Amino acid sequence: MVNTISHVIRRRARGLVLSGLCLGLAACAADKGPPLENFTPKEIFDRAEYELETGDLEDSARYFSEVERLYPYSEWAKRALIMQAFALHADRKYEDARAAAQRYIDFYPADEDAAYAQYLLALTYYDQIGEVGRDQGITFQALQALRTVIERYPDSQYSRSAILKFDLAFDHLAGKEMEIGRYYLKRGHYAAAVNRFRVVVEDFQTTSHTPEALHRLVEANLAMGLTNEAQTAGAILGYNYQGSDWYQDSFTLLTGQGLLLEPAGQSWLRGIWRQSVQGRWL
């Protein structure tokens, strides 16, 4: 009981000290008190943490950056730099967060928080994937940064999360190809649509979009009168995804025209059939 009371007293005392410190630093920020140079790195760091806890991300990042600026070679500067990157990322200032995270990696490559800095850097790309419309450059950058986490820090606590996000970003790229392919298909630009669906089947085979891509290839090739290609796409779909609704749709389309779901002809799809079904790469 005595220990519990003492702990509460210490917490309240620390809160009073921190509140006073925050008021003093706030006065500095408003040019009403002594300059920040008069405070220790720990005091400025504590103020930055206080602002972070209260939700003022902008001021938090600013105070963390001041620790780095005023005490660049101290242990506090190292801690402040990674926290600065965290606060900037939380504030969605992705370019600034990326710069801070990269600076940490450059200055402290062997530090235990280097893995987190690299993961945070990857998140500055990953978190923007949904905001970039048809421009997929940011997605490729996210994939590259996430791959770095996975390969450079395979035993870190961030590796598993990076793998999951890598798969989602990869799936996103395939989804964009499908979106464009559907656009062309709907407007009767069948050759352009086939090119997009081909990218998914050849380069994104492990994503969730492959069954639909194969079905759309059936649709587009039938529309162009390329029955061999349509049959082969249906055969691949039937072999790998027979339980999917896309297979049922392709089965209805092909059999409705008296066609079988079997490989035919010597198109690029026949090569996919050999690879995925027969295990032959030549």
C-alpha cells in the first residue's frame, strides 16, 4: 500500500513538474520566456512527448526536431529523431516523415530502432496508395521499401506486418490493371483489354484477381472470335479455380457456343497452361 501511494505521489509530482515545464517552453515558443537553448534535451523531449500525448502532432514534431538541432550528438537527439518521424507520419506529413526516417537509417544503421525507421519509411508510401488514383508509382515505391524491411530485418517485429502489406500492395497493383482492363472491355476495345488482363495472369498470378482476369480473357477473346485463346483461358480457370463463380460464368459462355474448356492453339495462354498445369517452363 505504501509503495502504491508513493507511486501515485511521484506520478502527480512528475505531472506538476512537466506541466510547469510545458508552460515554460510554451512561453519560449511565444517569445515570452528564455530561449529553448536554456533547457536540457530531456526537458525539450518531455515537452514533445506531452504534445504528442495531447494530440498536437505539429508542435510535437517541432520540439523533437529542436532536440536534434540543439543537441545533435546526444542520445536524446537519436531518440528525438525517430519520434519526430513518428509524429510527422501520424500528422500525414509523409515527405517530412520519410526524410526523418531516412536520416535515422543513415545516421544509426546498426541501432535497434533502424528496423522501425525503415518500416516507418515504407508506411509513408503505403499509406498513400489509396490516394494516388491511376498513378501507381507510389505503390511501386511502397513495395520496394517494404521489401527492404523484409530482407534487411527478417527477424524484426515489423517483418510480418511488412509481408502482409507487401501482399496487399501487390494485390492493389493487380486491381488497377483489372480496373483499366474492364474499362477497355466495356467499351469494346478488346485487344487493349486483353493486354491488361494478360499482365495480371502473367505477373500477378498469386493475387486474388487472377480468376477474374482469366474469365475476362474468355469474354474478350470470344468477342474477337479467338476461340482457341478463349478455350485455353477457360481451361486454366477450370483447373485452378473450378470452385469460383468466374469459372461458372466462363463455363456457361463457352459451352453456350459449343466450346470445351480445354487448351487449344499455340498462343501465350498455352504457355501459361504448360507452366501452371503441366509444370513445364519451355
